[in-house]
Amino acid sequence: MTIKNVVLREINLPLRQPFVTSHGIIPHRRSLIIELIDNDGHIGWGECAALETPGYLPETFDSSLLVLQKWLVPVIRDRHFSHPGEVSSFFDKSIRGWNFAKAALEMAVWDLFAKKQGSSLADLLGGVQKKVAAGIVLGLQDNLRLLIEKAEEAVAAGYQRLKIKIAPGNDFAILHALRKEFGEKIDLAADANSAYTLADTKNLQRFDEFKLSMIEQPLAWDDHADHAVLQKNIQTPICLDESILSLADCQTMHAMQSGRIVNLKPGRVGGLAPSLKIHEFCQKRRIPLWCGGMLESGIGRAFNIALASLSGFTLPGDLSPSTRYFKRDIVVPEWKMDAQGFVVVPFKKPGIGVDVDRDYLKRVTVDEWNF
Ligand code: MG
């Protein structure tokens, strides 16, 4: 396939309710949607998962856009690829970093190729799970009662895991209240987004009593050494998120024992080909894997769901249905979750398994660039 045209669209997708994390409040999702068209007129969609602010990783919406416009789109246009697995290594030869921007284009090539082959993306990736388990992420709330209410709603809706955003001062009492409310049956996890340091070890050791399935990224976003020390001193398995940008980072984690679980986000590691390598590495070493989310629209979500259908994804992913975050999604049908907390993987439909609602996409588009 030869990519002839690339369209980048900046969208503002209204959120159902603002998302609060330790880095701030997100009222709507400003996202970048990629449309690729090849020499035969086949279309592939992608989404850049970078956030608006550099509070998660250094790469942001605006920096991804710049890199796409200046470096990535010019080198992919008119280039022939025989398989989407070639795109990531092609980018990496001459451009370092900028994983979210690379992944946005790479994943769009996977969608295009799958459609060209008449295959679902999940099939093309080697997915085997017909449905994938969904967990929910609950942001910091104004008060504990409100958090408990939201958790109750989530459990009633069928979510298979509750993941709570925590930060120093907003941690022990919250986890204690949730365990008291729901008992040991519920899969409870905490995500700290690097809000702690090794000086908090004693505090983090107190969480062991809650038997969390994991604590995600408690320490610095680019660290392995301190995480390795912490993991030796706590029973709760550490799951790394921000610290895993590549297969090499997974190898480091494994060698240093800086974590026992990997949250894999295809955008963060540069796309699906790098994700497949990480999947293989983790599966061989029995490192549990799950697919994280970046508040993606239904397009980005489709890639996460296809990836999560691989056999090594053994833990529930942050794979909420569209209505969890958005007033209306830009895909048809919208992503749905059943009462048992599963999202069905669309194995029958070629490509990402959903259609883009072009009318609504147009309405939420605030800027557009054609190449
Ligand atoms: Mg996280």
C-alpha cells in the first residue's frame, strides 16, 4: 500500500463530566484524529492519544501535532509499505521519541491494511479473546461519599475492576473506605501517576492490608531504580505505566524487578508493532499485562480493544464504553459494555470494527490539515 493523502483533524469532544487527576482537570478531550487514504482509495483511521498538558508524559497534543506535520507525515506520504508492521521501525530509523505521534499514524496504517485485506484488526493482530474485561478509573472526587457512590454505580454496572486515582493525603482513607464498603471480592487497584517518592515507603506499606491488585506508577514517571527498591518493601504488586515507553523499558523492569505488571498503552510505546513485541516479551515471562486508556475517542478505543484481545492480556483493561466519558462518540456503533463488564471485540467487521460518524466528526472538528 502507498499512502497518498493524510488528513489531521483537531477535535474537541465534550466529556460527560470533567476528569480530575493529580495533574489537573480535563473538561473536554482535545484530540487529534488521523485519516489516511492510500493509492486504491482505502481509508485508515487513527488517533493521537497525547494529552493536552505535559503532566503525564512530556509529549502533548501540540508537540505531537508539530512532529506529525513537520517530520512524520512528510516521510510517510507516497511511501510503499507491504505490511503495517514495517511503519514503526521505519520511523525509528530517523526519528527518536514522539511515540504518541508515531503511534497515531502507525495505527491508522494498521486499520487501512486490515480493511484492504478484509480482515478485522483483532484478527490481524492475532487476537483470540472474543470479549475483553473492562475496569473503570475513578478520578479524585470532592468527598469520600461521592467516590463511594461512583464506585457503587460502577460495580452495579458490571465493571470488573475499580482503579482509584490516589495522591498523598488522598489515599489511605479512600482505600480503607472502599474495602470496607465492598469487601475483598472487588478487584481494587490504585493509580498514583508518580505522586509519591521513596520517602513515602512507610505510608505505601500500609496499603498492603487492602490487598490491592496493583499500585500503578507510585514513583517518578521515568524511574526504575526507586521502584525496584519500593517493590522489595511492599507486597502490593507495582504496575508500571509512565516508565514503559518501549520494549527496552520492559526488559529493564524485568531485570531490575521494578514492577510486576505492565499497563500497555499502544500510543505510549509508539504503536501496535512495538505493543506486539512487548506482549510477546511479557507473555514469555508470565508478566501480567493489561491495556490502559488515554481518554481516547471511539477510534483510539478501537485499537485498545483489538490489542486487548490478545491472549497475554490477562487483567481487565481501562476499556470503558463510550458513554463513560463522552456525551456522544464519533464512532458508530458506540462502544458498549455488557452487564458482566465485558466489551465485545468486533472480529467480523474489517478494520477497527466501527464506522466513523463523519457528520459528528465535522461538528466537533476545530481545525484541519490536509497533506
Ligand atoms: Mg496510569
